[in-house]
Amino acid sequence: MMQKYGNTVIPAKGWSSMDPIHEFVAVQKRGVATIPLSVRRRLRLDEPGAQLEILETDDGRFEIRGVLPVDADQAWFWTERWQEMEREADADFAAGRSVQVDSVEALLAELDS
């Protein structure tokens, strides 16, 4: 997960299950480049506020990631601590360690039992 406080962003998911893309992009005089449609779709760059993150790795390569902005009042959800708790809850649910109730009364009864 990638995060910047003040301007919190989340990565655009979906790379792993798709075929790799290999494209060449021409760069104009002022540094303007048109990102191919296949890449824009894969990185979800057509969504409002989408941005590119460019990161130079230790071996001199550049990684380009699509990121989507997160409203400041939702940034807590993307903290590492909260995401860890979400993964725990998902694992509990998958293992059958959950109860479904249809009403507040049923919930209170379950909590009292």
C-alpha cells in the first residue's frame, strides 16, 4: 500500500491477473507524453483525480504506479493499522468465525450469550 499524508492516495489495483503490457511512448519537447489507452485503463487513470506516482528504485529503474486520491476524512481507513485489522476480519469471516444477525435485538442477544 502506498500512502502520503496530507494528500493521501491509494494504489490502483488490478495488475497481477492481467497480461503484461509492453508499449513505447513518444515524449514531446516539453515533456508531454500520451499514455496508451491500454495503460490508462489498467492503471485506472480515467477515474477522477487519478495521478501517476514515479519512483526510482535502487537499481536505477523507474516504477510508474497509478494512484487515486482519498478524501481526508477517509484516510484513516488506509492506514497500515486499519488495513491489518481489515485483513484479520476477512480471515475470521473466511474461517467461519462470525455470526450474522437480522436485527439489533438479535445482535444484543448474541452479545449476551
